[in-house]
Amino acid sequence: MFNSIQKEFNQIINRGLDRTLRLAVTGLSRSGKTAFITSLVNQLLNINSMDNSHLPLFEAARNQSIIG
């Protein structure tokens, strides 16, 4: 019983420390999903080379924690 509680506690801690951002984009055919993703990735990749005015509230981009 103690092992299961400890395992559950460790899972909760790991979830809290996980800094991975997962994004799902859904939509009908030809609704602009690819255009949206391409634009978002472009903005995120160039956020630090500009004056930081793009996506100012996106903390992961501002802190350079995006993997890719």
C-alpha cells in the first residue's frame, strides 16, 4: 500500500514539474490548420529575434523553453 501511495505521489510531482506544452489543433478539411500551425511555429521561432512584441503573453516562448 505504501508503494502505491508513493508511486502516485511521484506521478503527481512529475506532472507538476513537467514543462512540456502539448497543443492539439482540430478542424474540418481545408479549414486552415496547417496555416495556423505554420504561422504559430514561425512566430515562436522568431520571437527573440524581434522586439518581443509578438505573442507577449506566451511565457514558454518568452522563457525560451520551447524544444525544437
